[in-house]
Amino acid sequence: MASSVSLKDIHEEIRELRLLYKHLVDRLISLEEATKEEKGTIRERDEIVDERELLKTLGVHG
């Protein structure tokens, strides 16, 4: 039965470590609401360009 007590203790310690880690992350990373502009940028479709336009933008003439 000693091994089941040890496993129970390990499980409890892991749970406590997970809670401590979660609190640490919550303190380090502040959650902010996205601005209207950020939300719009996230929702809009990406523009796809062809190779010619990309090279032109990079200043490469071929």
C-alpha cells in the first residue's frame, strides 16, 4: 500500500505545481481585449500576390 500513497502524494504535488504555473503565467501575460483594428485584421482575408508583384515590391527586377 505504500506505493499507492506515494502515487497519491505525487499526483497532489503535480496538481499544486500546475496551479502555481498557471498563476505565474497569468501574472506574466496580461490578457487584453483586442482593439477594433486588431479584430478587423484577424478577420480579414489575406491578400495573395504573385511572384512578379513580390519581386517588384522587393525591388528585384528580372
